[in-house]
Amino acid sequence: MRDRAVNSTNPCAAFFCHEATKTQRKNPLRLRALVASLTVFIVSWWSVDVQGQNLVPNFSFEQYTICPRSFSAYPHDFRVPGWASANTGTPDYYNKCSWAETNVPKNWAGVSNAHDGVAYVGIYGGQRPGGNGYREYIQTELTQPLQAGKKYRLAFWYKLSSYSMVSIDHMGLALSDTLVKVPHDKVMAAVPVLQVKRPAKNAGGWEQAKMHYIAKGGEKFLVIGNFVANEKLETLFLPQRSGKSAMLGSSAYFYIDEVEVIPLEPLDAPKPVREPTGEPVREPVLWEGKEIEKGKWYVLKNVEFEFDQFTLTTYSSLELDKVVDILQKQKTWVLELRGHTDDVGGTTYNQELSEKRAKSVAEYLVQNGIDAARLSAFGHGKSQPLVDERTAEARSRNRRVEMRFMDP
């Protein structure tokens, strides 16, 4: 419809031009009113189109890199494009493409179709009082930060898995302007903007948590999980489910699907950048809000590794998924990666570790569809520190992977 409505040689539709010709001869004021009415229609149509956009990437978890084969044993096992764990817990991914433990509808945690599509995520939400307090949370980076004063619809679907022997009464959604990295697997000290208190006896089908939210401005990351301590939860023991799953004998485990952050009113569009001639500039390719300069080195700030290892942490995927997106759109660009370590350890050891870390980033990109021929990875060990100090903060900054985009 939009393509037919826009015509570079004749900006009005045929029926309107015919009416305008007659009207122009009879009453020029009526012509202006007709033009104004059409303008209001087009603006309203555009506003609805903008308002309907979901700012959550991969909102129903349908996209995947590797079909899941088992539940997650480590945080980095959770591999869903656009999503990551928010703590050291290990969320699980389920998809119809899988079999046995992570299949949809039947898997290790229960039997359930997805609420939308053929996939969903699973997280531990809590236990009965006296339990070990283990929690899992999932997080994503929104496609754009929320704008101050604008109204949004926040929503997600959740369902207690059918093998969980405990039902609890709380689930929630929190927003943050920075990436959430909680260094433990217990309850998260965050205040959710969307908090659901449901009867614990609701242990059946899919339920929706939803609200209208007025943004403070700058909220960019979304976290889903239970933010209430075990001692403050209403719990219900479900003995009839005994023997279904040994891992769920004292826990409440929830499936999560179809997450939404949708603007309910027109957003403020950025002012278009124009050339001196007045013509719009090509759309820039951005990194951290600024146009990418080919040949310039950028630090991958949220790409981290396990201590003294070259295994990527779960948080790294959110940053690297953005690199994948850029390379998929800029198909002629190539990417150079270089790894660095801090000053602790020998020269040879650090040189090898930095190379392995750079190669781990390259391997992630290849696993997500980027041609290996477009990537190169090198290590510089501890020879190029960003900060020439021996404090813990300086060493943290010096342990990094950098990238630069180039023409072939």
C-alpha cells in the first residue's frame, strides 16, 4: 500500500487527482480542505505504523544459531540471538527443531506448546522458603532506548512448567540503561517496573504480564525473572507432580515467550542530517551511537571472558550480535580483531591467550553466519596496554578485544 501511495511523478492517487481537478475549478477552498484531510490520513497512518513496532529483538525466540540439544550447564550455553543471562544462572532454550530434553512441546521441564511460534525460554523463578535461592534471569538490549515521557506497552507471557512441583506468586520485568551483569545466581537486587502478583494456585496455562509505562528516558536493557526473595513468596507445593523431574522437586520453573515493548504514541524522530546541497545524507552505520570510521579501532566493551580463559561470557553475545548485524548489512566490509591481556603472567602465555580470545570472537561471528574469509584475528599479549598502571581497574580495562572495519 505504501509503495502505491507514493509516486515521484504524480504525488496523488488517481482518484484524488480526478476529484482535485473538478474541485479546483469549482472551489479552491474545498481543494485545500481535501488536501489537508489526505495529509492527516497519511500522518495518522504513519503514526500507527511507528507505534506498532516491537522494540524487543527476537521477541518470541524463533531465531536461533544452533538448535538446542540439552539444557544449559553454563551461562554461555544459552545461545539465543539478542538475548543473554543477566546473572551467572543458566537459562534454557527450547525449540521444535530439537529433540528429547529441549524439544517443543515435550522437554525435561514439562509439556507445552509455545504461546507464539515454536520456541520459548525457560528460567528458575524461585523455591519454597529455605530453598537454596537459585535464580535465573534473561535480558535483551532494545532496538532503541526509550524516550522520556513517552508511553509504552510492556508485556510478556509466562507459564509454570508442568513438571514443577512448586508454584510461586511473583514474576517481573525490570528496565536498565546499562547492561546488567550480576556476579551470582541468587535473587537480583533490582526494582521491577512490571511486577505480577498472581495466586500461586495458578499452575496451568500461559499467563500474560502487561502494563502501560511512561518512560523516564534512556532505558535500554530489559530483564525478566522473579525479583522477590523466597521468604516473601507465596508458594504452593504440588505433590501430584512428584517424579516428573528430579531437578524441579522444590523449584518453580517458568517458560517465557512473546516479550513486548511497543510505543503507544509517535516517537520523536531524529533530525535528518543533510548535505550542504540539502539532499539527505546516506544512512550512517553506527557503533555506540556514532558513525563508524573504517580503519578506526573500537573496544568491544561488553565482550568478556572467564578468568584466565578464552571462553566468552554470556553477556558478550549482546555486543557481538550487533557486530553480526553490521557485517550482514555491510556485505563488502571485512573485520580485523586483536586481543589484549593485562600485565599479569608471562609474555608468551599472554600472547597465546590474547590470540585465543580474538579467535573466540571470530568463531562466534562465524557461528552466526559471517564468512570466515571476512575475518582476521591477532593477539598482542600485554604489549599494548590502554592504561599503564597496575591497579585492578587498569588491568580490567587492558583485558580487551578490539575491532576495526575495513574495505577488502
